[in-house]
Amino acid sequence: MSIVKIVFSLVCHFMRRSLVAGNWKMNGSRKSALELATALGDVIFEKTDVVIAPPTPHLDAVRSALTSADVLLAGQDVSEHEKGAYTGETSVSMLREIGCSHVIVGHSERRQFFGETDQRVALKVVRAVAGGLIPIICIGETLLERRDSMTDKVIERQLAGALSQISDKARLSMIVAYEPVWAIGTGESASPEQAQKVHLLIREFLSTYDRRLSEATRILYGGSVKPDNAVSLFAMPDIDGGLIGGASLDAKSFINICRSTP
């Protein structure tokens, strides 16, 4: 990469406000959720946007416990349907009514354990955007795909699918999260250089749609981010924050990660 491109990349990096999202997954009781929300609500985050995604049954309680406007709420998933006989599903309007501004879409665990396809992810993105939620679109390769040198193809296929049914304007509101499946919950993490390589790939792929989209989109890294590796990861020019799993369940760790952004 030329010096000019490196400088331009760094300038764009600092123009994009960092974002750290905590995905609590299916963890915690109402009591522990309230304790964690209360701890986060007491903190002022000046350098970064902070989003948390508690389990759906705890969203309302967490919203009530958050005293700080600096912490936003997200759903962990959303239905592609507006309403109807879809037992167990949660609609966009339900998430909006309870106070969510964001929603995670296409998480690797949804793809792996619940058979979500690129097509279904695309429908969920459409529904989220239409309903006024900001989608955090998750993409990432498995260990086997990485070993077979399929990372680029997998990333581009998943991202193209997610963007396939929304307008250019709607794309500008989205957030992308790169989560190498082999690094989620394993204790393994991509090195900053490995993560940066894929984030650059994502940004270059977005530029095939629109240069403005490429420059403006916040791309998060998710995969065993901890306080001791967050600073080096977030220093990379195309990493704009993180999608945090296990470490987001500990207030001190999560706050330290949030404060690790440039």
C-alpha cells in the first residue's frame, strides 16, 4: 500500500467514531443484568459509542437501569417478518418499542446453530432498516474455510448477500462486524495484522458499491477481544471498534475495552 493510501486510511479511521458493542448472548439472570447495566450506566464514554445487547427477556429491565444516555440498546436477533404466527420470534417494532436502536444480524452462532442463510440474513437486514433499527451485520469464516484459503470469498459472499436488498442510502446506516468463527469463544484471537487484512478487504469490497460507503462504514472486530489485546486491535486503521462477547459480561473488562479505542 502506498504512503498516500496509508495516510488517507488513517485520516478516515479517525473521522469514524469508534463503537464497541457487548453481546451478552444467553447469559445472566435479571439480577446480574441489572447489576451490569447499573455499572455501565455510571460511566461516561467520551471517545466511543457503546451498545449492549442483553438477552431479550432482560431488555426492558436493562433499559430502565441505564442512567446514562451514552449506552445504547441492541437486540441480539430480529425476525424477518413484521408480525404474525411466528412463535418465539421478536419483531423490529417490539425491539424499537422497548428502546433498542441497534440489532445484531447474521451472527455466526445464528448461522451455525440455527441454519441462517445469507438469504435470510438479507431479509432481516431489510426488515431492520425499514423499521428504523441500525443493523450490525456479522460476517466471518470458519477455521476450515480459512485453512482452505476461502476467507476472501466467504467474506465477499456474505457481505454481498446482506447488502443485496437495501438501498444505497440504507447501506450508509449499517455497521459491519468481522468475526472469524475460529476465534469466537475459543480464547484464540486474530492478530491485529490478520484482522486488519480482512477489514481492509471488507472496506475495499464496500468501495465497489460506493467510495463514500467504504469510507463511512464502521467495521468492528469480534473474536476473543479482551482488555489486553483491545488497544493493539483498535489501533489498526480499518478497525473501528469491537463486537465483544464474553468480556462484555464483566463490567470492568468491558469498560476497559471501551476505553481502549483511539
